Amino acid sequence: MRKRTMLSLAAVCTICAGSIFAPHLSAFAASLSELQQKKQDVENKSSDVQDKINDKDSKISDINDKQSSLKDQLDALNGKIDDANQKISSKQNEIDDTNQQIDQLKKDISELKNRIEERNKVLKERARAIQENGGGSVDYVGVVLDSKSLSDFFDRLSAVRTIVNADQKIIDQQKQDEANLQDKQSVFEKKLADLQTMLADLKDMKAKLKDDQAAKNALVAKLSKQKDDLEEEKMSLKEQQEILADQKASIEKAMELAKKELAEQKVAKAAEAKASSSSSSSDNSSNTSTNSSSGSLPKVSSGAFTRPAAGYISSEFGKRSGEFSGFHPGIDIANSAGTPVVAAADGVVFRAYHSSSYGNCVMISHYISGKLYTTVYAHLSSYSVSAGQHVSKGQQIGSMGSTGESSGPHLHFEIYNGQWTPPPHNGAQNPRNYINF
Ligand SMILES: [Zn+2]
């Protein structure tokens, strides 16, 4: 339900007529058979409302299905996201390991390079030393020729060759090692690049899963809002149905009263025919207006209906413009909170309850000169009657308040030529047609 702020000083009701029901207002009749028809109308309307309630129920159950399927999907998505997170962290670990290995390889390579460099230096120095001993390419020859004997010659020759060969072998080995390390480094670098591509893919996948999750969560929120709205509409339909059912019961009561009245009239006529001058007054119980309230009761006017409360008219019946636009199905009488509210005519209370829109509310069925009327008294601070109670014109039924969709203390008063009709209350009549305000 829409809640209005209390900013407006005008004490009017903010009930807005949602178009739930098609216009319905039948003409009405003095006869019992037409009253029977009226009852049938109420039954039809009630079954319409039940259809609408069933419709809401099936929509709610659809939403429940959708929600549970979405919940499954979200669970699956959460599983996938967890999986992706695990994969991402394991890839990240692999990348860290690979980076460490690459760092270590780079270190090893640079150490090897240093060693090769050192060895090269040693070799060059040795070569220079040999050169300085004899000079030029004849050095080795010199070393060899310096030999004192043939065996010494061979020894010297072999020693020179061994030294040169050994150094060369070490250098070759180290160069091979360096090449191997570089191969290894390039393998690891390739692995690193692959890992980084995989990580990027995983992160992409996770982002998509997260998007999907966000979209599904938004859908869940939307569905739950729709469900709330449906529940609320269903609740107001339930309220309408209860009102219709209660009024149906009160119409039956009115019918019984009508039959009784008819029977009494026949008896009276028979008595009159006998020329007996005794008058029949059947005013027995209900005319005791027990008005123990402190506020001022409205003057009871002549005619079928009297004004239900003292005060000024803060909003007329009919189309309204401005802040509270829409069709206003009643008239608003503003006064201080607690001002007595009285029954506009004799009748049977068929509903005294709290409604989210009407607030504390009393509804009365009237059977006047063979015709059914309904009056509604809304936004009461409290009510002092209950369903089934017979009330008389001018009898206090409650006090003025600002409960329900109301912006300040006032009485919202509706009158129907026939039974109460659900929003947009097309059956409502201008109370000015019945009461001189
Ligand atoms: Zn009103």
C-alpha cells in the first residue's frame, strides 16, 4: 500500500481507487425477489474475487518455482566461482614457482658466464706466459726443444698438450652447460607465458561468472519484490472477499427483517380492518442512543439519513485533482480526533475491523423502504460496535481518527445504493444526494 506523508494539512483520505473490479451498479428493488438478486450479485462478485485470489496464488507459486530454480543455478554458479578461485590461486602459485625457477636459472647462467670468463682469462694469461718465455708460435717448440732428453721432450710436449686440452675441455663443458641453462630458461619462459594466458582466461571466466551471479541475484530480488506485491494484492483481495461475504450475511438478515416487517404489516392491516383504533408501534429495542462520549454529536436530521459526524467537508465526493488525484468514493468530514461518529441510518453492522487502507472502519447495511443501502465509516480512531449489531440512526458507532491511508483526523464516509463494491468503488454515490451537509 502507498503510504502518504503527513505533510498535507488537509484532512482527507488518500485512498486511491485501484481498478481491480469492473464497474458494477445495479438498480435496486423493493421486492424480496430483487433483494434475492442482490444477494446473488454479491455471491458472483465474491466468486470473481476468489478467481482473482486463485490467480494470485498461481502467480505466487510460479514465482516460488522460479526462485527455487534460480537458487539451484546460483548454487551451481557459486560452485563454479569457488572452482575458478581455486584454479586461479593454483595458477598463481605455479607462476610464482616458475618465476622463482627462472630467477634461479638466470643466476646460474650468470655464474657460469663468470666462470667461463675467469677460465678464459687464465688461459690467455698462460698463453701469454708461454709466449713471454720464448715468443710467438715457437714457444711450444721452445719448451719442447729445451728438453734435455727425448723422454723429457715427450713429457714436455704431453704436459703442454694436456694443459691446453684440459682448459679447452672445461670451457667447452661450461659453454654447453650455459647453452643448456639458456634452453631451460626459454622453456620456463614459455611455460610462464602459457600460465599467464591461462590465468587471464580464468580471471575472464570468473568475471563472467560474477556477472551471471549478479544478474541472477538481481532477478531473485525482483522476483521476491513481485511476490511481496502479489501477497499484498492477495491480502487486499482477501479483505474484499471478507467484506462481500459479511455483507451477504447482512443482506440475509435484512431479508428476514423485511419478511417480518411484511408479516407485521399484514397483521396491522387486519387489525385496522377490524376498525380497532389501537395503533401498532413496533419501535422497541434499538432506539436507545447510548451516547456517552465527550465530543459533540451531530444533530440528527429528518429523512432516511443523517450526517455521520460534525465538522467541515475537507474533500468532496468524485474526481479529485492535485496531490491526492483519482476518484474519491466518499466525502471527508474533518474535525478533531475523537469527535463522535454516528450511524447515518438504522441498519445492521456487517463489518467493524482494521483495514490497511480504510484504517479502523465500520460498514453498515441499511434496508430502507424496501431498498438496500450501504454506508462506510473509515479512518476511525476506534469503533464501539461489532458485526451483526443492529444500530439506529444517530447512534454513536466510533470516534474520528486518522488510521489507515489518511493525512489527518477526518471521517471518510461512503454511501452505496446497493451493496458495497470493491475498488474503484464504482457503486459509490455522492453522499450529498442523501444528506444535507
Ligand atoms: Zn475520503
